[in-house]
Amino acid sequence: MANPKHRGTFEHPPGSGIWHVCYYDADGKRHREKVGGYKAAVAVYQLRKTEIRLGKYFPPRQQARMKFSELVTEALAHKRNHVSARSYAGDELRAERLLEGWRELPLASLTAARIEERLQKMRESGLSGSTVNRYRSLLSSLFAFALRTGRVSVNPVRQVKRYKENEPRIRYLADDEEAALRRAVHAACPAREPELDLALHTGIRRGEQFGMRWEDVDLKNLRIVVRGKTGRRFVPLNTKARLALESLHLQSKGSSYVCPEARREGQRDWRRWFEDCIKEANIENFTWHDLRHTFASRLVMAGVDLSTVQKLLGHKSILMTMRYAHLAPGHLQDAVEKLAASAPAQQLALHMMGGSGGTRQTR
């Protein structure tokens, strides 16, 4: 049975099964596109008319002319003003890898299938699922920019599934490990201990701490402003953190940065003193980021509620903070016992008797 004629579609050559669309843009200019099957042609025609009506139409030929390298340059320049210097530096490094082999490719050629193939090769090369997902997120943000600016009509990354990530790793510093670490720091680099204390008592990330300026420190009101990857947040200072900052201020010698070696925005902390001391202390499987886990774990084990821990860590979602819930079994038990305590006494008595009216049910 022949396909019914749909406005804006035509078969050429007749009887070939190859369908095209014809439409006019907002300026009255006519456009034709070769699509393929009849149903696809109808869908494309309707999509183009919707794009034109919403002001989101961009001619396919112009889309095809834009190269991936041009999109990367424009999108990153725009992103630079909207993310932290550290996040931007990470995106820049990932973009360089994506440009390998894709630099001269037109955007129209970067289909969901092609993107999925590239990410799969990254995964097979040994990169973890979470690392590959970061590349996927970058690609999605690049095409989202292209979509907003009319370079493309769809974001192909939306059709590419994320990779399964490993269970979140939680490693915190035991009391004996902390004692051993402090001995190693005292012996090798005693001036670093305030930096260690600041991390343990604020839970801020290494990059957040290394990039912190004195203008973000308020010792009078006992708080610091943290400018992290999830935005700005305020973290209160306990006595240990305050003493650490006072000690670091004496070391700063007029520098605008809290950490002595910090010199410029976006600078990466390549210092090895912490890793060397961890090795000297014989502590296995422990990184600087685990100091953040230690901060959170100790709060939860001390009975601090997860919502408060979430705010202190700067987590966007409580799901991230829920990783620490198992560390407070007593706290969770208390919560469910409150429910039992609030139950009516009559209901509890009936339950103990095994049935209503004081009659025990038997079989």
C-alpha cells in the first residue's frame, strides 16, 4: 500500500522509497533535505517546523560545516566564566583528549553511535566507568551549548547511556593511623601540620583548600567561604581549624593565599609531602581526599544528622551523603525506636496478646 501524501514531504525518484522534506524558514528561504523512509521524513518535517516556530532552527548545511574543534573553542570560552578555575582546567584536559582524531570532524558526523563507540574504546583502554562518564558529561555540555546557540538541533549525547560506576569508596583515618601520620609529619615537615588539621576539621577538598584566599577567612565569626565545584558554601571553624589558620597566617608572609605554595588561581597542588608521610607512616590505601571522608565519618559517628553533614560537605544531593549512614547504627536505631515509643499503649498490648479482645488465635 502506497504511503499517503504528507505536507512538506515528497518521494524522489518516484517509487524509490527515498523521501525528502521541503519547508521554508522564518526568512522565507526554502530548504530541502534528503531523509530516507517516509515516516522519518514526516518526523523531520514536523521537527523543522517546530524549530522554526520556536526560533531554534539552524540550517543543516551550516551545522555540517562547523568543526568539532570550533565548538570546543567556543564552548570552553563560554564555560570559563561560569565554572571554577579548577573545573575549567579539568575540562580543558579532557577536551584535548577528545580532540585527538575528532578535531576536523563536522558536528553533523558526531552521532550518538559514534560518541558511544569512542567512549567504549576509552573504557576498554582501562579508564574507570566514572572517568568515562566525565568525558560523556563534557561532551553533553559542549552539545548543549551548540544547541542553545543554534549550531545543532539535537544533543546526540542524550542517547548515550552512562557507564556503571563502582560502589563509592569510604576510607577514613583510624586513631592509631592519625597518630602515626602526625609523627611522620613532625619528623619530615612540621610546618605542614596546620594544613593537615585544616583538612581534618573542615572537610574541604584539596583543591578548595589550596586555592583558598585570606579574604575567604573570617576568624572573627569563625567561618570560611569555600568556592568549590558545587558553588559557594560557608563552613564553620572549630577550635582546631581556627588554630590551624592562625598558624598558616604566620607562614603566609603577606601572600593572599592560605597555603604557602599557592601562587595563582587554578594552580594545581602537585606537592608530595602528604603522600610521602603516608608512606612513612605505613598507612595503606589512603589519599588526601580520604581526609574529607574522615571528617564526614567522624561527624556521623558522633551523632550529627546527615542533612547537616550534607551542608558542610557541599553535596548537592543527600544521596551522596547517605554513603556515611551505615556509620551511625545507634543513631538510626534511636530513630526507629521513637516510632515504637509513640505507638498507642493499647495497640502495643494487643500485639503482645496476639489478637483483638485479648483472645489468642490458635490453629
